Amino acid sequence: MSAAWRLALADLRLRTNLIVGAALLVSVPIAGFLLLHGFVRGIDIDFASQASSDLIVQEANSVGEIAGSRMPAAVEADLLDRGVTFAIPEIHAVAGSSAENAVLLRGVDTVRYRSIVTYDIVAGRGLRPGDPADFVMLGVDLAGARHAEAGEPVLLRGRRYHVVGVFEIGTYTDNEAWLSLAGARDLLGWGDEVSVFVVPDDGVLTEGEVLPGPLSVARRGDVVELADEWDPIMSLSSYATVALAVAAAVVLAAVLWRLAWLRRRDLAIIRSIGMGRRVPIGYLVIHGGIVAAGGLAAGIVGAIVLGRFIQVEAFGIVSRAVFDGTGIVRGAALTIAILVLAATAATVRMLRARPAELLRSE
């Protein structure tokens, strides 16, 4: 095996450009896979970590905490008559003329909203009872996207609003703009309607229950259905990643065969003097391992760098890639799969040639 290492290390000095180029080719599907895994992880964190102990009453067949639910404010009295201890209204809508400028909008009861939502103030202050209708709080991600700070104006649906504070929760809600109920109704033209009522999970209403209207009862923060809308895109991207990985394996196999061909006489002589197939196999595996390790390292760095600049944004929701140990391990497994396919193909082709043929070939 020492002979295989000597030949491989010699090639590192003589054919550096070829080996580096092969490593960069391998890094492309690795970076793509890590980015895809990172975005899936980011979406899971954004949408799956919002469940709370409260329930919401919303219009049936809607995702009321995002959009699509409208009901009269008088429903609050009906819910209180059923025995719930509180029913706090909220408005949720997507405001904007296109997907590019859309904003997740939330109208809150400025008297009671602090009792049902926990957030950190990054700058400024929260909404207070009696604030003008054009006062707004922005989530930290939305504030960053709009380059808005506390005390500055921001445009929502073409109207000018005053940013009183920037908040952070750590989920998709960091993309929201919060107005008072009166401000949200005025912006949307909803009259006295609201989207949902937040109610306690105290046994009076149960998750999945259907009420007249028709209205439905759901777990507050359970918006996994919206996250599922990304599945077709993610599936298509995963197929593209597999195709790139197969292409990388083919390219790496060709590179390994080329390196072996350039060393064909050395390898043929080694086989002729009785050292068997171990040296050619070791030579190809060592080269493949070096290229694969370089591709994995470059893929990890590339994915992290690209993840800082690339984001998935639609309908006011911004999701960024989240990299963790699981993604790195799976990326390494993909790299090993590429190495095994490439090394096996190159080895089979190399060993099919007899030493005498390799010595005579030009």
C-alpha cells in the first residue's frame, strides 16, 4: 500500500489542477444538498415550533393565523356564552400587490395581546392602548428586509406607517407587521371582521371541533399545513441534487481513470512483479478519497457562504438555511456514495486491462 501512497502523493504535485478541479466538481452537489437540507431545516424550525397551550377559532378549511379566515366580531359573544374564559380577536392577512412585496399582517387587541404572545423588543416599544392607527410593530426579519428601524416610516400597501418598535420571536412571525385591530381593519377594509379568536384550552372547546358558521377549532401556532406547501419545490430540488451527485460520480470516475491511465506503466509493472491488484485499487481509492474530502470541505464552505445570501421568500415569509450536524453527516454520506460509485467504476475498468496491454499502449 506504501507504493500506492507514493504514486498518489506524486500525482498531487504533478497534477494539482486536475485534482483540484475534480474536487470542485464534487463540491457542487454537496453544496446543493447541504443548502436544500438547511432550507428544509429552517422551514421546520419556522413553522413547527409555534404550538402553544391555547386554541384558536377560525373559519373552517383555512389557515387562520396566516390568511383566508374572516368572521364577524360578534362571534366573541357566542364563544363567551359557550363558557370560554376569554376570546381575544386577531386579524391575519397577507397584504401586498404581489408575492414580492407581500407582507404578513397581524391586527392585535392592544389591551390584551401581551397575555397571549411572548416576544422580545429589539428596538423601540410595543403597541399600547390608545396608539394611533398608523403605529406599527415590525418583526426583526421584516424590518431587516425593509431596512426600517424604530422611529422611522414604512410603507404598507402604499400607506405610510410609523414604526414604534421591532420585535423578535424566532419563528415565521418575525416576518409580520403588527397593527392595532382598528389599524388593520382600516388598511384591509374589513369593517368589524376578524380572522381568529384565541381561546383557552380548558376543556370547553376541543381541537378539531366544528362550530356553526362553519368555524373550526385548531391548536394555536399549528401552521404546518403552510410549511407543507414547500414540499413539491423541495422534492424537485432533491431530484436535482441526486442528478448532480450521479454526474459528479461519473466525472470523478473519469478523472480517476485518467490518473490511472497516466500511471498505467507504473501500475502494470507493479502488477507484473507479483504485487497483485492491491496497489492499483489503493491508488484509485486514495485519489478518490482526497478528491472527495476536498469536495466535501469545499461544499460545506460553499453552502455556508451561499446560505448567508440566499433566502426563500414568498408571501411575506422569509426562510433561511439552518446548518446543523445532521446535515453535515448526511452530506458526508453523499460524498462517500459518490466516492464508492466512482472508485468502483474506475477500478473495474482498470483491472479489466491486462498488464501486458497497458505496457504496450501509447
